[in-house]
Amino acid sequence: MANQIVLCNSNIIIKLLRSDVKTKNQFKLTVNDNIALSIITVTEIFYGAKKSEIQSIKEIFSGFGIYHLDVNNTKKFSELVAS
């Protein structure tokens, strides 16, 4: 899986935070450098988190690339959907 990015959505992150064994085992098969989150996923996780969880979530997120959205991302998405 070299040079491919795995973009995790909030469902995957929630399962990891809840220590879901199946998800953790699958996650271990992926090189950590290749795992990324969108800014939307980060926002969703922080929105649903308890105040006591915020620091540990920040620490977990520090190990991932975080992709921010801009107009170019939106245009590319609409092109992919239209094709």
C-alpha cells in the first residue's frame, strides 16, 4: 500500500477510540504514515467528545495527516461524482 493514503472517516475513529478489536487489528495492517483524516472527521469527533476526552483525542490526532478542504477539493469531488 505504498504511497496510498487511507482517509478514515469518523466511524473508524470512533471504533478505535472504543477499542473495537476488529478495527484495531485491521488498522495495524496499515502503515501509520499512510493514514489521514479530513478536517470534517476531526470536527465531528471533537463535537461528540466529552471534555475529559479532548486531550487524549488531540494526542491521537497528532499522529495523522489532516486534510483541509478548499475550493479545489470541492471541484475535484464534484467531478468525481459526475463521472
